Amino acid sequence: MSATRARFAVRMRLYIDDVVAIGPGKVDLLEEIAETGSIAEAARHMGMSYKRAWTLVKTMNTAFAGPLVASETGGKGGGGAELTPLGQRILATYRQAEAAATKASAPHVRALKKALK
């Protein structure tokens, strides 16, 4: 592997006991829900089952002070989902923390890349 092909990614997770309250996959799901307005559509975009996506949403909704995703029952009239104001704040805060961690680790990553073959 050459240093030019190497890449670095920050993968942060916030745990409550052994449960991941928020992490990369859940944040990606929040972004997809915000974009599509649907848990089912977000799940399809991510290649996961609706049941898995709904389980992740339920975990997030119970881990925080309030729900991150508000949803309406589907059916003939539709349904849908959207991020709550808290959900929007958590998504933005997570992405800001991710960017800060990436920036802070940049000198160390450069040193690691220099040591590659």
C-alpha cells in the first residue's frame, strides 16, 4: 500500500453503557432521512432493511433527551419522517466533532503516512 493511496477516517461513537447512542451509521441514517423524508427510503439508499433502520431510529430516539426523528404512520396517504430540531442539532454537532477530530489528528496522520511503504 502506498502513502498516496492510504486514507484516514474518523469513526466516533457515543456509548450509553454498551449501546451506541450515535455513531457513523446512525448519523448517515439521519442524513438520509433528512434528505428523503422517509425511513424506508433512507434504508433502501443505505442497503439496509426497514426493520434495521427503524431499530436504529428507536435507539437514537430513546438515547437522547427527546426524539431525533419524528415519523408518521405510512399507508395509502403516505407517512414520512423528518428530523426534529434536536435531531438536526445532534447531526450538526456530530459532523462538527468529526471535522474537529480529523483536523486535530492531521499532523499525526501525515506522520503515519510517511512511515508507509
